Amino acid sequence: MKTSVILLGHGSMASGGNVALRDIAKLVKDMGGMDVIPAFLQFKEPSLPQAIEQAVGAGAEKIVVMPYFLYMGNHVSEDIPGELDGMRAKYPAVEMVMTDHLGAHPKLAEIVLERIKGRV
């Protein structure tokens, strides 16, 4: 079964504001050996529906959407699931699942500490 991963960020209108998501998507692709498509909820393309269309067009039978969000807000709890429901109706033969958002995680705390060390 061909699986595609969509790494979904908020999106920013700021110049260079979306580079980090594209960079992390490439790192995940290289480290995990999987098809990873960076996408944006707002302001930039590809949007979530466009990324799903891209994955389906490339033969994906399963799509895993990972919200690259720190907080459980309306985007994570309502907007993304709502868009996924619409795309599931459009492509009923394609399995679409959503992972948990980033949230609080010990590995994120390690990154925070790494950034702080040497500055205190």
C-alpha cells in the first residue's frame, strides 16, 4: 500500500516564514524514507486539499496528515478534521488519518534546553 505523509503547518505571509516547514518535511522524508508533502492550512500553497490531490495523483492509497502545530486549538480540533472529512467523501477508496499535533513532548523540551544552554 502506497502511503503519503502530509506535514501540515499553519502557513505565514511573512517572507521566509514557511521555510522551516519545508525543511523539516525534507528531513523527515530523508530520515524516514517516506513520501512527505509539506502543506499549509492558510496563506500558502499547497493547501491541505491540494496536497491530498497531489498524493492521490501519485497513487497514494493511504494519507497520514500530521499537524505541525504546538497547540490544540480550533485548527487542530475542528478545521483540519473538517477538511479531511470533505476529502474522505471525495476519495472514499483512500484511507486518510490524522496524527496527534506536536503538543508537549520530552524531545521538544530537550530542544528548548539546548537552545537555552550557553545563554544563561
